[in-house]
Amino acid sequence: MKKILILGAGKSSPYLISYLINRAEENNWFVTVGDLDKDLAQSRISNNPNAKAIFFDVNNTELRTQHIKDSDMVINILAPRFQHMIALACVHYGKHMISVSYQDKRIRELDRDARKKGILILTEIGLDPGIDHMSAALLVDNIRSKGGIIKVFQSYGGGLPAPDSIDNPFKYVISWNPRNVVMAGEKGAQYLENGNIVLIPFHNVFRHTWSVEVPGLGMMEAYPNRDSLYYQQQYGFEDADTVIRGTLRYPGWSETWYHIIRLGLPNENLIIPNLSERTYAELTEMFLPPEIGGGDLKHQVANYLNINPTGTIIEKLQWLGLFSDEKIGEKVETSAEVLTQLIEKKLALNDDACDMVVLQHKLVAEYNNTKKEQIISTMISYGEKAGFSSMAKSVGLPAAIVAKLLLQNKLPLKGCHIPTNPVIYQPVLKELEEAGFRFNEQITSL
């Protein structure tokens, strides 16, 4: 019997776990779900006899070693900072690893050892990154098969409330790890536009936005997502003048988050004494210089940020609770943890609402230096009210399909990869389409 170890039982895991458990008996495999919160892991598997829940602390070396060594495959849904630690153990003990997190240089350096061990270390196999890579790779390979070259590549993704489920002024919903929302853009971004490299420092990521028309939704807002230049190399876009990966939001999100960053709240390095005993207003006031004066806290914040004290930004910050005299109360040590706790509570996905995920690729292809065409490929998928969120399904299903293919010996690939190889993306996209994740294409001659 094959043993699958799933690490992490958070918001992105339910569909992945359900998919693999429901196919366990027919495929003769067993699923173990590990999390710091064993009760949460237990809730994901219910009382299914083909699965068990365990307490798992990734920082406990003995525990980590024991469970990885006893598995045939590890599916890592933990926070990105733990990915390399898990990958190292998997390579050491010769176990496949599937991860939804971004691949970094340290993972790529494991390629040679992974090949020697005859295992696959596959990262970026969720939604974004994941489905975006596979659908883009299919488009690019189709263009190249017709003799075309890519001149423009723009790829956008986002997880949002469905239009009929917007119930807060941020027009957003927490359908994945809230810490990742709070710390988005923390490393800045870079991309290629009209032949020029554009560098965006952290404090300006949410100031650097543009509009993107999404068929069926209207005008959305985009901001740059991490390092697009890495994907220029990964996809082989040597002839491209523009390579951009961006994140989609409803208009207004970036302006608000830009001011939250200016205030200084997304900081997870400074430990604030007795933070749980302080109020949200006291925390906010800590970020204001002594010379700021005049009026109540809202006006002081408005003066510091040089924004309208009765405008929409201040209204959103007040709605979020940053001016509240309520005690923080939670077991937190940093302002980033407070902000994470606040948005998870205030921007929760309720049972009477549903989320959606959006992906869009916009490519310009050139054929024989004469003919040009623009391809816009868009996917919109909606979640279920009081059921699986679209985020959980779109993140979990690609990883689950790959796990199934590996265990059925239908994926002859070794080393460290992202899912741009047709051996991966062809069968995975086929099953994704059967599950309702379909792209609609608009092709225009230029």
C-alpha cells in the first residue's frame, strides 16, 4: 500500500484531501494529514478509514524525519518558508515531493540529487502558480508549433469574492493563507516592458497598478507579482519585449493596501511587548511620529498619510478595526500577526457567499516577421456556497492529479520541475477541464 503524507490542513487543503481519500481504496493508497492543529486535520478527513490525522510540527526534526521517511510521497501545503526543509528531507530519503509554493534557487539546486534518487520534486502546482503555468505553456507550445515567436506575454491571476458575494468595503475575501495576503509584495517585483526592465521596491508594489479588462467581469486592477524575469528564462521568451506576471484585484484594493504598508503594519520582524493586552488603536498610534497632531486618531493617521480624513481609505481602515479601543486579545507578537488576524476575521468567506478564481493570459505572437495575432485566454471559476471554495479546488486539484499520476506510474519525470513540461500539463489540464476549469480564447489579428 502506498502512503501519501499531506503536510498542512489549512484553507487550500480540503479538496486535495477529499480527492485523494475518495480514491484511496481503488488505488490501494493511504492518506495521512499532518498539521499543528490535529483537530483541524481530523476535520478534513472526517472518519474515513483510508486516512488518519496526526499532529505535525515541521520544526520538530525527529517528527519530520519519521513521517517523511515512512511515506512514499509528500504533498506540501505548508507555508513557503518550510518548503526547502521538506524538500531536503524528501531528497535524502528518496521520496517524491509535490508543493504548491514557488520554487526558489535552493530548490533548483536539489535537481541533481533528486535525479540521482529517481524522484520528482515538483513545485508551483497549485492555481497561481500552477494552472497559470500549465495553461500558458500549452498556449506557447501551440504557437511555437506553428512557427510563431512570443513578443508579449502577460499573465494575471487572482482569488476574489464572486461579484454577487461582495459584502465588505475591501471587495476581497480570505480564501487562502491570510499571512500571504498581509505580506504580499514584501520582496518587491520586476518585469520586462517594451524591452526595458522595470524594478518595483516593496513599498511601491501597490502603487504600481494598471487596469485589465476581464471578459465577463469588466475592468479589474493589476499589480506586479514577484519576479517576472525568471519566467522569461523559464519559458524561453528570448524574443519577447514584454513579460509580466500580475495579480488581479477589484479596483481600489491596491490604493488601500499601499497606505497600510506606508503606515507600517505588515511587519513580522519587530516583537512588540504585551501586544495582546493593547488595543488596536494603541497599536496604530505606535506607527505615528510624535510630531503628528491634531484631532482624533483617524485625523492623525490621515495627516501622516496625507489623505482625506473623511475619504474611503480612512473609512476602510476604520471598518477593519484599526482605530478600535477593543483589546487585541489574541496570542500575537507582531503588527503583521495582528493584521493577519484582523483580515481573517473581517474578510472571511461566509457560507452564504462564494469565491471565484480568475486567470488570464494575454499574448502577442509573430509569424515569419509579417503576421501578428493577439491571444487572450481567460478562465473564471466559482466556488460553492457552504462547500468547497474555488480557491481550495483550484489549488488542491492540480496537486492531487499529479499525486495520482505519480502513484500510478504515469509520470516519468525526475528532478526538480515546475509544471511547464507537457508530460505534466497535458494530462493535468485534461482532467482540470473535465472538472470545469476551462479557458475561453479570443484571437485577434494585429
